[in-house]
Amino acid sequence: MSDAEAKRAIEAVVLAATEPVEPRLLAQLVELPVVRVEALCAELVREYEESSRGFVLARVAGGYRYQTHPDLAPYVERFVLDARHARLSAPALETLAIVAYKQPVSRAQVSAIRGVNVDGVMRTLQQRGFIEEIARDPGPGLALLYGTTRLFLERVGLDSLDDLPSLGDFVPGADVVEALEQGLRPDSLDAE
């Protein structure tokens, strides 16, 4: 393997990794000695610095990872603090899915479905522009009812709510449910 090819492979692996990649693992992947991999990484560090890239190959926690160039921190901080670019947590996604499929829906109804208090999550989704107040329940208490926004449709790539996949697409068939139940019954464990 040429040095150029090895550097490309190192770049690809480090870019795909979610944690710093140890030089030993990189060496195994590109089939080169660890000292050679470390020298290639040092060359990459130098090349990125010489070409004034917005990122660096950093040695962190015993491995290599890409991170933003330290002198660009003000720009990165603004980007990260802009809630529109932040990812949603699993509870937020679950809550958003409930609102999308059940709208108009109240906070109490969403809480009952999720089995936890969703006030904070609903507030976050509203602040980020994914849900909004769309009506009041005519029943006792006049609870606020929520629905999704145009921003929600834009972010999930839908033209309208009619384009949401059917909930039936996410439910296993009766034969799968029966097989799962059969495997969990105590009498089937005794037969083994």
C-alpha cells in the first residue's frame, strides 16, 4: 500500500469513527507498522495545518480523531448553540412522533401514551419550532392541543402529514407476535 493510499484509508476510518482511533487499530487496518501509521498521521497533521483547514487531526485519549481547528471556536460555538442544528434526544423524537400521529393532542394525552411527564420535552419541541398550539380542547379545562409545524414537515422531508408512513408499517404481523409470545411462555422453556 502506498503512503497516499494509507493516508486516505486513515482519513476515512478516523472520519467514520465515533471515538478516537488508536494507532494500533489503524496499523492493523492498513497493514502497516504502528510507527509508520503514526508518521503518516503526523504528515496529515502537518498537511492540514499548512493548507489552513478548518479541522485538525488530533491525538486524544490515546487515539486520533478529527476536531475543529481551535481558532475557529467562536464560529463552532455559535453553530452548536443554535438550537436549530442540535439533534433531538430519543424522548424528544418519541414525543414528536406521538404529536405527529395523534394531533391535535394535549400534553396530558402525550404523557399518558409515553408514561412520563412530557412538559419539558414539549416545551423544547415548541421552542425549536417543531410543534405549536393549534387549538383548545372543548372539554373541561380547555387543554391546549398541539400539532406539528411546517418546519417539522421540512425537516423530515414530507410534503404533508398524509405522507407519514402508516403506523401499521411499524407493527409486526400476528405470526411474529405469536412466535415471540410462544418463546416467552414458561411451558415452552420446560420443553427445552
